[in-house]
Amino acid sequence: MPSWKGIVGQGLTAEQLERYVSTLAFGAWRPQFVVLHNTQVPRFSEWHSVPGQQRMDGLQRYYRDEVKWSAGPHLFVADDVIWLFTPLTTPGVHSPSWNAISWGVEVVGDYDAEPLSPGVRANVVSALATLHAAAGLDPQSLRLHKQDPKTTHTFCPGKNLADQRDAIVADVAAEIEGRNQGEHVPPATDPEAIPAPIH
Ligand SMILES: [Zn+2]
């Protein structure tokens, strides 16, 4: 049985994720692309019926104790926060052909049944921009789980997310471009970042 890699288990806003990822080093392992998933269960409409921290604990028990994998996906993207699951600096377990060379990003929801909400979509775009920029990846390299030739999850992600793949990729590319041009201003939580008043 493979030893469990552990989880970060922290929920971050899109801005906090950007700052967090900027502190990581991808020298030992650098993925080549992102694989997009949806949770299917739970649905987005059910997600907030349980506190997010409890969701992470439950997911950890599922991957570690039930399916007995060494890890799970890297992120779970909800509308309020983006949950850090398997550490981004190590391979996860989420797509049989691509575990060793990709990040796995789960979007909370069942997109064969639910629409993609604006809040979730915004966090997906921002999180993907952060990951692609951090590893120097082309957003066009984004893959869907169901494109994995070895997977049996031919429904992942569901239609209402899969159909938006190209639009999301375009928005991710625009977001990265905007950040590079300095249009993106991180929130000034660091006192050093707040301009001194002019006397
Ligand atoms: Zn999947």
C-alpha cells in the first residue's frame, strides 16, 4: 500500500492562492499541464451544507482509507475559496495516464447537471492563471480528465464545464497577460506594499 502523502487542507481566496504559490519552488517536480475535473459528488448545490474543512477531512479519508491511493488531486475550486489538497510540489493521483506529469484541479460541482456559477468560474480562471504562470505553462495545454485515454471517467468533467474549456483557456491567457502588464494589483495586506502618504 503506498504511503499517504498528506494534504495541505487550507482554503485560500484566489489572491491568497496567488501569493501562496509564489512561495513554492518547482525545482524537484514541475508538471507539464493541468488536468481539469469536476467533483460530480458532491454537487455544487450541496457543497456548503458541510464546512469546507470537514469536506477536506472527508476527502482525505476517502482517498487515503477507501481507495488507498498515495494522494488525490491538488486543488478543489469552490465559489468562496480554493482548497489546497495534495501539495502542489508533488505528483497527485487523479488521472491514470498523467499523474506523474500534471496537476489535478477539481471544480466543485456536477456539470452534467448544474450550470457553472460565476463565482466558481472566476476562481477557476484565477487559480489556473496562477498555476500556469508559476510553472511557465501555456494555458492551451489544459486537458480534460475525459481526454485521458486510460480513464473510465468519460463523464469528467461534465458538459457545462467541458463546453467552456476554450473560453476558460482564453480567459486564463488574458488573466496572465494582465498580471504581466501590471494591471493586476495584489491586495495591500503587506504594510510594505501600501504607499506612504504624501505630506
Ligand atoms: Zn476527473
